Amino acid sequence: LELEHLLSLRVETLDFATESASHTAHLAFLDKVDKHLFELLGNRVFATGSAPNALELGLAPSGSNAALLHRLGVRTTLTLGALEVLSSRALGSTAAAAEHGSAVGALAGQTRPDGE
């Protein structure tokens, strides 16, 4: 699945939190979604920056390279989430933050609500 598909799946299941043994298959599926989602996000960081993408650098998703991409994806997500929260507070409102632009949306390849 592509990054946008994985994001869509994960957004719909963010509030699913259980440790019940009857949900082990669901939890295993979400773990795989998270793993691939963060690997793809890590690769997207390479693709959207000035550096060549991870595949061109020989960082094909396998072994320790996949783990590096995963960690980069997780850290990027945390950093951009913090940026969004701090930006909305600094700008005084969520409307002002939306007008400022979304770093998370930019990474996912989306545009601002006004189409820019």
C-alpha cells in the first residue's frame, strides 16, 4: 500500500486501544501498518528534501536500513506534530495555524485548505 492508504487506515484506527487476547490479529495488523507507514514516511523525507530518495542511496527497505527509515519516520512525525502544536499556540488559533500552512500535510504531499 502507498503512504496515503496507510495514513487513511491508521487515522481510522487511532482510538483502537486494547490488549485483549481476542484482538491479537487486529493488533498485529496495526503493528504492520505502523511499521510500513513509518518506513514510507522516512523514505518520503529523503524524497522531499535535497537528498536523493532512500532507494537511490541504497537504503532499500530491508534489514537494518528498514529500521533506520522507520526511526526517521517516527522522529519526523513527532517533530512535525510538535511543530503543529507550537505553531498553533504561537499564532493564537487553529485557524491562524491552518493559514500558516501544514508541515504534516506538506510531507504527505497535500496542499493547504486554500489550495496553495
